[in-house]
Amino acid sequence: MPCPLYRNGLCTSPKLSSPSSSVTSRQRCLGEEPDYMSCSYYVETQSTSTGSLTGYTLETALGRQFKPYVPIHVIASRPKSECPYFKIHDYGGGYLAQCRVVERLLTRSEIKLCENYWKTCPFYRQANKYT
């Protein structure tokens, strides 16, 4: 059974400030219980012993929480957009992008659209009507 703190290729230990792939080892993280329990980032908590993790979240200015799903939200290189509603978050060696108009995380394909076509974005145009 793999380490309960290993999720989507990232270590989600509470000892880390954010999930990270830099401390993971396939042999240790996907190994048997004695392997991952010897890791310096392993912490036995009620949530790890029951097998459920709440995961890391990002707080917004409005107090909403976002739970990123690594395969669709995290990108390796820092995105660039001139859109004033585009916000970037560092996340475990990668980056997340948030649209502040719709108050949600953007998927990888949406990030590319925001980088290239932000001036014609319907959310951008709608937000500008009220500012």
C-alpha cells in the first residue's frame, strides 16, 4: 500500500509548506509501510491512518477555497498574461492560475487562452463593464 501522503506524484506532508515532488521517491512512497514510515516527512495523523486527506487548498480574498487537481490545474512553467484578473500561485514546484472574475482555478487549456486571447475573453469584457 502506498504512503497515504503521496498524491498525484506529490508529497502532501503537513511538514511541507505546499505539496512537492522534490521530496518524493517512487521506491519509498509507493513501497510498503515500513518504507514510507521511515521517511522524515511522514506524519501519523488521524487523517493518514483512516486513509482520507482533506488536501491542500488555496484561500481567495473572498474566503473561498480551491482544491487543485494536479493533472488539469498544475503547469510546469510560470504562465504570463497581461489580463488584470489573472492571478498566479506557486504550487509544489509548479504553478496554478486563477481567474478573479469567475473566482476559480483555470485548467491548462484555459491558461493558454488567457495568455494569448485575454483581450477578447468574455469574462474580461464583462468585468470591465463594471469597473
